[in-house]
Amino acid sequence: MTDSASMSITLRLPARVFYEGAACKLSARSENGAFGILPDHIDFATALVPSVLMLTALDGEELVFGVDEGIMVKRGRQVDICVRRAARGTTLSSLEMIVRDEFIDLDDMERSARSALSRLEADMVRRFMELREQRQ
């Protein structure tokens, strides 16, 4: 396949580039539903929802990614995708297991961290109130 029939795809996470390569087709899901783009698709930007992102590589290989919410911008033949989290699988079933393991575990850790932070904040407020009462 020629370069004129391809797009340059960059999938970014907050701290690093997760995937970079060429593709002749991209399928994703936005707030308005599923969509696909080809290299000559009109330029646009959209918000992505947690879903499966599929790329068709130049050799015909299907690349499957699980992505969290984010933004996708297509400009010319460059497609930039920025998401909070991403996972790559070889098949949809393998991707499901990877996403479940990585995303759900991370959600549990974030929930636990938020809970600990809330307890710490409540304890600080309580201590400030005690200090205030002692001064009066």
C-alpha cells in the first residue's frame, strides 16, 4: 500500500507515547457513536469514550486497543489520539482480559487512594477544630 493510502497514527498517554505507526483505516467510538475514518476523511476532532479502538495496518493486520476517555484529532493524514489509559490486545477476547486486569485494578487503587485522602482531610479538619477550641 502506498503512503497516499495511509495515515500516521499516534496514541498518547499522559506520560508517554503508547503506539505510533501507519494505518489505512481506524475505527473508534465517540459520544455520538461508533465511526470509522480513512486517509482522505475530512479533518475533525472528537471526544472518545471508553471503548475499543481498531486500526488496520498497511499489511492488513488488525490492531486492537482498549482505550479510556480522551480526544482524537485528525488533521491531514496525521491522527493524534490522547487518552488517560490504553491497553493493546491481539484479539478482542485477549483485550477484554487485559482491560479487566489493568483498568479495574487501577480503578480499585484510585478508589482506595481517594478514600485514604478523604480520611486524611477529615482528620486534618478535626485536628484544626481541636486546636481552635484549645485557643478559646
